[in-house]
Amino acid sequence: MDKIGTEIRNLQRPEINEVMEYFDVKNQVGSSSMPSKRNPITCENICSLSRIIRAYVTPEMEGAVQWHERDLTNSGLERFTIPYSSILTDYILNKMAEILYTLYVNVDAMEKNLRDSPLCISERLTIDLARKNVDRQES
């Protein structure tokens, strides 16, 4: 979800402007410093919460170090990280579903960006030429 949220945030930047989180003009305001700017608030929130979940991985790995067959040194840890990870993951998934359901896709901006920057699709051409045994550096 972090990767998708980051991609949406990048594509919502004014200079790209290809997608945008839903923005309720009646109930939302733009950036505090630039009111006309619409920040991808929910995607920013998803990316932030994803970092918390990733941060729980290290303590869980540390919990694998136990005496003999099993002691309870991991018990307190798991009682905290597992429920909170589950709650955060559920929240993130629901928020991302809302974003994707209401996502505005600016096809005109996509076409303009392709026209103005044709090298952004050069990877496909490079792959096709490589299949015809053209050196990647030459293609």
C-alpha cells in the first residue's frame, strides 16, 4: 500500500497531474500555505502508517531469539505488535480502497506528458530492440 500511495502522491504533483485523490470542495481545504493546492492527504497518511507497520518487523524478528524450545520473552511483544499491525493494516486497506474507488484519472495530462516526454516510454522500445539483438546501449 505504501508503494501505491507513493505513486499516487508523485502522480498528483502539479507538474505531472495525472491522477488525484478525491477532493470534496465543500468540506476540504487545500494546503495551508497554498489554498489552491490539493495535497494527497490520505496517501500521505497511508505511507506514514506503513512505516509504523514496517518498524514492527524488527522487534518481531528479535522475538524469535528464545531459550531452548520456547520461553515467553516474545509474549509481551506479540501482544502489542500483532494487534496494532492488524488494526493499522485493516485501516490502510480500507483507506486505499476508498482512494482507488474515487481516484480521478486525468487522461488529458497523461497524453500531454507522453507527447512532451516521449522518452518516458523508451523502456518498451529498448525491450523490443533487445529482442531483435540490438545492444541495449545502442538502442
